[in-house]
Amino acid sequence: MSAIAVNQFAQCITCHAWSPDHSMVAFCPNNNEVHIYRLSQDKWEKVHVLEKHDQIVSGIDWSPRSNRIVTASHDRNSYVWNLEGSEWVPTLVILRLNRAALCVQWSPKENKFAVGSGAKTVCICYYEQENNWWVSKLIRKRHDSSVTSVAWHPNNILLATTSADGKCRIFSTFIKGVDTKDSRTGPSSDSKFGEQIVQLDLSFSWAFGVKWSPSGNTLAYVGHNSMIYFVDEIGPSPLAQNVAFRDLPLRDVLFVSERMVIGVGYDCNPMVFAADERGIWSFIRFLGERKTISSGSKYGSQFSEAFGKLYGQSKHGLSNDAVEPSRSRGGIHDNCINCILPFRQSEISTVMRFSTSGLDGKVVIWDLGNQADLSEYL
């Protein structure tokens, strides 16, 4: 078993983030608050409640160097929280949105953050010292539906987005006076703010969970059609691969190394994908132990199983090439996993531990150090 800690914090968690030293965790218990817990003598204690939003908090990110928290909410607002003494003090962010904010992430240098929204726009926010607030520049008229996730390239300029229109896009976010010219390398060397570098039309369904590899050479994102996409050589002629799997769709992914990705989603169990020596990606296995659910009378008769097979999937959402005596579902989590974050990285940017949270209200910490069969990909 690779899960080393299972914490039941709430009935449901929409998102979570870790403090720089990983001694505290911030999460939204599916309402308009952010709860912060601290680990003290092997017990988690609630130490802060951030109350400023009016609707569900949909995104949280905790900057590792500056120790600032940024939150985004369905109330169309975002706040940057600074720890002053023993209290978290919010700073206003001018987003200029007319729809919900759905996701948020700090840039690698922590001088900007990106907010994806239901208004088909992305807000790139930066700090104005004179007015003591965070202002935003908007990337407009590029998406045809809600922006579901954002991910910063390590160069602090390129930003990848996924959208409910099924597309993944990469933009330049260079802001004069905020970014330096020496950071403009690769495809973004001559691009202006908001310029679209590439648009990937690989998915025919909603797209989620975009992430960059540690080097920034590979991009991964998932579709609601139970597929995961890998893209190399970002530019005019990118190289793309897709991996289809028979289980339920994913919601988020994480590169734990250049050759391994962990995907989480509706199957309630982390899935491991890896690339071989030729760079060909494939599904390896599920990470956690899986519960065996009997397909006896409690879940329907043989007729209901045959009826599910007729439509290409069983009652439990699995593709059903053959009627099996049992179904493998879930594991540590009891509901959809909607967030995955690195918990501990090695000196070579390999993520040995990561955390997941989901609609079951759990935050689970996983360790890859004891997975001997996966060591070749780390």
C-alpha cells in the first residue's frame, strides 16, 4: 500500500494546498470558507478559517517562497492572503469577471498568478505597489467555453489552459515591467501578451487537469472521454500522443518525473502512466488497493448486466468487453478525486510523495518510494 496518511477533514473537499514546509494544509470544505489545519503532535488542529468569499471556493494555491495564499471563488472574486502576525489578511484582486472563477495558480517566480473562469477568459494578475492591490490583464476571445484548469511553464511566461470546449491552448503572458526579457525563450521569445502559441484539438469532450513536466518539454492533460494526452515539442508542429483507458475519466494529473504521470478522477484511485525508452506513453496500473464489489443481487440481475453491456458500459461506469464476476472500484478514496499536488520532491525534481483530495472529504498522502516496479520511471 502506497498511501501513508489518510485524513478525513470534511464531508467534501473542492480543493487543497500545502504550506511551504508542509506542516499546514488549506482546503475548502465545499462552501465559501477556507480552513487551515496544522499538524501538531500527530494530530491535525484547525488554526485558521479564511472568510471573505460569498460562494464556493473553487481554487487555492499556497506559494512556497513568499508564503502567500491565493483563492478563487464562484463569487467572481479572488483574494491574496498574507500572514501578518497571527492573522491572514486578504488583499483585493481586481478580476473584472462576470462569471465564476474556477481555478488559480501562482507562477513559478510568484510575481503573477493565473485565474481561469466561466467567462471564457483567463486573468493574469500582478501586484501594483502604488495602489496596494493586485490587478489583472485578461486573455479574451480565445476560449469557446469555461476555462477548467491552468498550468505555468517553468519559464514563467508560457501558460497552458484547458477548456470545456475540449481544447488545450498555450499563451504568452509576458507583461512589461513585471517579466524580464531574458525569460523569453523558446516559442515565447517574440510573442506578446495574450498571443496564442498553439491550440491542441485532441479531445472531443471537456478537457481538464493540464500540467507541464519538470523540464517544461512535455505537456499532459485529460479529456472527459477517458483519455489522456501527451504533447512534446510545443510549437508550430507539436508531437502528440493519446492513451485511452477503459475506466472512468480523470480530472487532474501530476508529473512525478519526466517519464511518469499520476492521474486521478472518477475512478477514485490514482492511475499510473509512464513512457518507455522510445517515449511511448501507456497505462501501467492503479496505485492503491482496489475494493472488490460483488455484482450479485445487490447490484442487479444478470439482465441488468447484459443491459449495461448492450450500451458498452456496466452499471458502474466501466467499459464491459466481457461480463466479469466482480468489479474493481475505488480504494482509499470513496468518491471522485478532484485534486492532486506534490508533497515532497527530491533534488532531481522527482516527486516521491504527493497528496490527493476529493469529494469524500479526505486528504491522502501517497509515497512512491516503496513501489519497486515503478522505480525505473522515477
